[in-house]
Amino acid sequence: MNLSPFRMTLLGLSLLIPAALCAVVLFLLIYSGQAIGFNGLHFVTDINWNLGDLYDDPVTVKGIQIPSGANYGILVFIVGTLLSSFIAIIIAVPLSVGAAIFLAEAVPPRIRPVLSMLVELVAVVPSVVFGLWGIAVLIPFIGHYIAPTGNGYGLLAASIVLALMITPIIATTLLDALMQVPKENRESAFALGATHFEVVSKAMMPMVRTTLVGGIVLALGRALGETMAVLMVSGGGINILPTSLFSPISTIASFIVAQLDSAESDPTNMAVRSLAEIALVLFIITLAVNAGAKILSSGALHVRKRQH
Amino acid sequence: MSASVSIKAAKPARSAQEVRRIIGSNIGWVACGFALLCVIGPLVDIVAVIAIHGLSAFSGKLFTTVTNGTGGGLLNAIEGTAVLSLGAMIIAVPIGVGAGIYLSEYGQNRLGSTIRFLSDVLTGTPSIVLGYFSYIVFIISLGWGFSVLAGAITLAILIVPYLARITELALRQVPTSMREAGFALGATEPTVVFKIILPGAASGVVTGALLALAISVGETAPLIYTAGWSNYTWDGKLTHAPIGYLTYVIWSFIDQPFAESHALAFAAAFLVMLVVLAINVGVRLVVKRA
């Protein structure tokens, strides 16, 4: 192995990336240690998040100082996160599949780059701008025309905004895969007398199914961690599980941001530690989902190789 | 008359099943077109709504005065976004490009793929998790308070994996024969990398840096817990002083009950979107032409 200073410098720089990741996990773990001990499994099964009486003297429970009456349960936020992301996926999948098919097969090759660039641009619009649009356009629309009660903020608004944000991920993944389907497969389907749409839906789509699933899981990972847009349109519900599409919700990510001020005013720092535990839970969930996407996409590669 | 009849007769009539299939296919195409419209339509609406509201809030005051509690200008926020993004770039570009060079030139081994994998994990980590990590490390443990440095480091952690990946892909495009030619002339490794490979991949590396800049200009969540917010322009301190930024204005001022605040939020959104879309559209147009 060549150990020149030049290579060592480059290696050192690239090792900073894994180092940063390890630091994130390690510090979150160390800092939330006391909270993990205090909260136990109740953390993920309890629906009440109560900072306790911040002005009363702290009490000592299990050897740890906490504000009196404090209770940290995040089931509501886990449910909010999973529910909003799953509804977003349900909305986003048909839209992105339709859009990708249309772009790949129905649009003249000359204007395809323009339209696919527009789809890609949806993905680069900052989250907070989506949130602003949600407040200015989507919320009044839901409030007036769709929601029977309430003001439009809630689960449905959050899911729709999330769906818009993740469609480009699924659509571009699928578009790339559709463009790679070998010409022979399309032509043999045409030769059997299939209509153009049947060629796409019955001959091409089954070939790219694994890639599609990989794209969906990747999009799910993105939706689970989305913060600002959800925070702005979700209504910020806490301590109650959502009962309808119009219930106010909080996701794990949006709740962390929303709690900044209250956490800072806790003299025992227990709230800050519990928030670190929440961040850890979010990290683990997204890690699991992204790992799933990775496994699926490597599987997709094998399928394509076999077909060649 | 008889001719046209015979032509019609020559073409076999479509069976009911065929007609059903053709109708079904046409419905399918219409649905797909509608889906594409549903994807692109909101983008057009977002750009239009924010351009109209944002531009109507534009005035000279916007660029010369600072924000107050409910209104004012955006001078401090514009300056803060510039300081934070450039600070993040100063930290991230050397690391990201260096890592990209390593992965492309020497990373075809186990260590390289491990770094690549962990880099992907970091890319997939929600930005709020990174922000909260910085909060407990820099703000609480190191006691910096909300500060420029904490914000810039957080943004840097966020964009380094992108930079490394795009740099690696760009360097791989440089033909191996160019490296071999360099070495054959007796050039050292640093010379080959800096004088031959990097210049050859310059457009790709610059593209990556610009996209990373667009990401850091548009980010909000990791900054809320690290940069804080300030109504004043930057006093030059790296730690122990919060700083304002444009995306914060969008998030917090739209929640206020005043029309003046809303106008400011839209103006900030317009500026952020202008930068982000200009970079992304520009990069794509240039790359396509090259």
C-alpha cells in the first residue's frame, strides 16, 4: 500500500465523512443516555408528552432529576410520521408512475428533456417554500372545499405536501428505468398486437417493478425525515392520536423543531435529552428504510443483468 | 360508392374486445397525462404565487434595512444566508472534493466502498437530526450559543457527502489514458491529480459545488437549532452571536397576523427560490450543452 503524504491527506479528508456520521450517532446516544434510562419502553408506547412543571423544584426519579410531573411519550409523533408518509406514498405512487410513463412514451423526444427537467426541479424547491405554498394555497383550498370541519391544517395537508415533494424521486427513478428497457422487449410486445399502452403497462412495467419499489422506499425515507413543510401545514397536534384525515398531527422531525423554546426552558435538561432520544429514533427509522431501498436497488441491478 | 364500401369491407371489423382494449388504452394515456400535469402543475403554481406575492413586496427598503419584530427589510437575512452558505462551502469544498478524489482514484477497495456506504447513510439522515446533533455538541456542550460557526458546520456536514459523490463521478469520467500519459511523462501523483484530472473534470466539480450551494441556501431545519435568529446584521463573531437567514423569515413571518410580515415572508421565499432555481436550471442547461 502506498503511504505517501498526498494519499494520506486525501484519505484523511474522506474519513471525515464516516467520522461525522459516527459522531452524530455517538453524541446523540451519549446525550440521550439518561433519557433512555428514565423513559424506558414507555417512550415509544406512551402518547403523552408533558414537560412537567418547569417552575416547581425538580424531583428525583430513579436517581435522575426531572421536572415534577414530566412524562415523555412519542407514540403520537411516530404515528403522525408513519401515517403522513404512507398517505403521501399512496398519493405519490400513481402520480409518479403516470408521469414517468407519459414522459417516457407519449412525449416527443424533443420536449422530453424540458418536461423531465421540470419534474426534477420539483425536487429542488426548498422544503420551507413548499410549506409557504401550503399555507398560502393548499390550506385555504382544503379548508374551504374538502375539510368538513377545521381550518385545513392537519394530516391531509401534510400528506399532500409530502406527496408533491417525493413524486420527482419516484418519477425520475422510474423514467430512467423505463428508458433502459431493451428495444427488443418493446418491439416483441408490439408484434404480438398489443396497443402502445399495453406495451408499456404489461410488457415494460413488470420489468422495472423492482426499481420502482426501490424508488418508492427511497422516497419514503425522504418523507419520514421531512421537517419544515410538514411543520408549517400539519397543525402541530400533540398528546392525541389522529382520528381523521383532518386531525392536526406532528411528525418526529417537525416536533423537534417545534419544541426548541420549551426544551430550552427546562432547568434539568431532561427535555433536551428526550429530544435527543427522539432524534435517535428518527435516525434509526430512516436508516432502516434507506437500507431497505439500497438492498432493493442492488437486487434490481441483478434482475437487469440476468435479462441481458 | 361501391368502391368505398368494398374498402370498408376489406378492413376486418374490430371485435368488441379490441374496442375495449383501445378505449382502455386511451383512458390510460389520459390518466398518465393528467398525472404528469399533477406533478408539474404545483411547481408552476408555486413559482407563480411566490413570484407574484414576492415581487409585489419588493422595494429598495428590502435590501437596505434590517427586520424588526413584524416587518422591515431583509438586509440581515440576506447577509446571514450569504455568510452561512459561504462558510459552509469553505469548510465543505476541500473535504468533499478531497474525499471525491480519494474515492475515485484510490477507493476501489473495501475501505472505499465502506466510506461510500457511510456517506450514503449520511446523505439519507434527516437534516433535523444533524441540526439537533450540532445543537447538543456546539451550542450546549461547547457553549458556543447560537452562532455562525455552528450553523456553517452543520450545513457543511449536510453537503459534504453530495460534493464527494459528484466529484467522484466527475473524476471517473476522465479517461484512464490521460492518467497514464501523465505518469509516463514522470509526473507525480499530486501533479496528475491537480494538473490533469481535476482540470479535466472541472465542470463536474463546479456543478457539484453549485448544487451544494443551492442546498445550503434553501435549508432551514438544521439552522433553527444552530444559527438561531438575529434582527441585526452580522457583527463578525464566529461564536456566541446568533445570525439571521432568509429561510427563517419564510417560516416564522408567515405565522404572524400582519400583512407586512406576510409580504416579507414571500419576498424572502422569492429570493431563496430565485437562487435555488437559477443554480439548478443553469447547471442543467450548461451540462446538457457540454
